[in-house]
Amino acid sequence: MVGKRDDRSGADPVPGFDTLAVRGGVERTHYLEHSEPIFLTSSFVFENAAQAAARFAGDEPGYVYSRASNPTVTAFQDRLAALEGAEACVATASGMAAIMATVMSLTASGSHVVAARELFGATLQMFKILERFGVAVDYVKVTDTAQWRSALRPETKLCYLESPSNPLTEIADLAAIGAITREVGVQLVVDNCLSTPALQRPLALGADIVVHSATKYLDGQGRVLGGAVLGARKFIDETLVPFVRATGPTLSAFNAWVLLKGTETLGLRMERQCANALALARWLEAHPAVERVLYPGLESHPQHRLAMAQQSAGGAVIAFEVRGGDEQTRRRRAWQVIDNCRLLSITANLGDVKTTITHPASTTHARVGPEARLAAGIGEGLLRVAVGVEEVADLSADLARGLGVG
Ligand SMILES: Cc1ncc(COP(=O)(O)O)c(C=O)c1O
């Protein structure tokens, strides 16, 4: 895992990743509770009218209303900021809320965005919606650094990508793309959902802003929706916080508490899930009914070396294609694998300790349309497995049943 103890002689050691995951952001109340408290309150009271005025004006620190800020949400934000190595963080109601708040707060009518073609389906949909409001979007191949440079225009405000991408686990060269965007003053926004800060810290590699679907590995047990935006304090305080306060995509205190509990086991879970994923990816690669496996931890992955330079492990998402025939036959075979699963959960979520399986072309990427799917390389034979913490032998036995059917 990245972010292990940084022992600088003479100074107090900076706590290691797993310590921050358990203890970061903790501010005890006067009751000295051990587990973080949940502040389920919409608003906060003031001593008097003058204090209310001072808090609303921002002249006095303190909580006002939970759409803007809440102590449980603050604890989660501070913990995640420590894990990502970010100056500041704003938590949101979902991953899409984090992405939308980031992109909308950086753009206006007439702005230009460069985005990867290989993105989660709803993110591609969101960019389509923003085009209705006068934001132009050009798409480039996430792995082709030269395309990122040539797509830039004077009115480009941000470059947006996932690395690894969902579902094909394609890898962007974050340092190279970051050097290009920095040169021209464009913000590089990276969705770090699949790696989490346990494996990769994009801000240290070249990104300006990191977004998360906390729904995934940060929760880790498929319970709540959540999201987060992380970056420089100036951007968060002056641009993002006013946007979120005025538009309301705020994380609830209860969900923040669940996510605080989730982050406590992030390192442990990622370690086991990555090890399981590598073992399962190797098994799939050797299976005669499988045409190709895409998993960053496999030597056969086209960006394996880059992935291993940027990430401390391959992650827990595997994409693989079933062998043979036309697109219709491939869809039939892919669905056969799904329908024969008794253990793997047939669901589109990922990041859970329970292994999940989905057919991206008919689920997560169904709404983006055949052209965008083709451009993103998502065919009918493609399956995505998000590996959990079960025994690998049980997972492979479950997949073998469907793969064995002719
Ligand atoms: C890579 C990625 N980014 C963003 C999202 C959106 O997150 P949420 O479902 O929390 O809105 C997802 C959801 O699957 C995702 O996989």
C-alpha cells in the first residue's frame, strides 16, 4: 500500500496510511467517545443573533447548516484528504455528484473540456447533459498522451480521466498528462475510484483534482452512496464549497459515518481484494473459453509497467472477454457466464467485499449508445468482475460453470 510511514529523522513521524485510515479526522467531543459520533442535525444553534450573523458572514468559524458543513462529514473529509495527500476535501452525496460539482464549478458556457472516451457510463452521460449548457467536450483515447495535448484549446478548462478506467482498466500516464496540463494552466481531474488512495495517489503523480465514488471501495461493503472531491485548499474553499453550498449535492452525516467506518479497513480490504483479483485474473487467462483478460496486475496488460509504476497493486477489477462468434453469440455466452453464477452477485456495483459480476454493454454502459460503446472498446462479450474477499477457489468454480457451457 502507498503512503506507509514517512520517518523523517528529528521530526515526529508522519502517521502511515493504515494509521491515518483509522485515526485521521478524529476530533472528540467533550464526552470523549471512542467511535466517531454521528451528528444527525440539519442545523446548528447560535448563542445570539450577533453570532448567527458572524457565522453566516464567515467571520466566525463554526457550523451553520448541514447542506454546507457537518462535523461527521468534516471528519470523513479530513480523513480522506490525509489518505490522498490533499490539502482539502469536499464530500458529496454520490460519485456523480462529486464529478458534476467539479466539472460545473470549473466551467461556464463556452468552456471546453477534454475527456477520456473510456469512462464510466454515467460520466459520459453527464458530459452529454453539460453540452446542452454550452460546454464543449472532445474525447481522446485515455492511453494516448499525444491526443491529450493536441485536443487542448485556448478555452479548455479541464482534462478528465479515470485510471484505471471502468470497466477496461486502461491506464493513463498521469505524470505525462499532468506535465502537459500544467504547462497550459488546465486542471487535470482524475477519478481514483478503482485504485483508491490505498494503491495510488494521483495528486502526487500529476493531477490537480481527485474525484471519488465513495460508494465503492471507501465504503467497501455496498451500503451507502457517497462521493468526494480533493485538491488544493484554494480551489476547494473558494470554488467548490460555494458551489456545493448553493446547489446542495451534500453528503449526509449518516452516510459520512458509514464511510468513516469503511475507510478504517480500506488498506486491509484492498490488500486481500487485489491478491484475489490477481489470482483470479491468472486463472481466467488460462481458461480456453476466455479470449482476453484485462487486469493491470497481469504482465499481458498493455500498460502493465506503467500501472505498476503508478499503483502499488493491480486493483480488484477484472475485465474479460468470452471467446468466439459474432457479437450476438458473444452476448449469449457472456450472459451464460452470469446466469450460471451462484456465488458472484449479479449487480453493477463494485468495490464490495462480495464479488460482483456485470455485463457492461447491457448495464453500466447501456445508455451511452453503441457508437460510444464501440469507441470505448466495450463489446458484447465483455464481462466485468469486481473481486471481493471470498476464497478464490470458490470464485473460479462459480465462473467455470458458465464458461464451460457451450
Ligand atoms: C469509476 C466510477 N466513477 C464514478 C462512479 C459514480 O459513482 P456513484 O454511483 O457513487 O454516483 C462510478 C459508479 O459506478 C464509477 O465506477
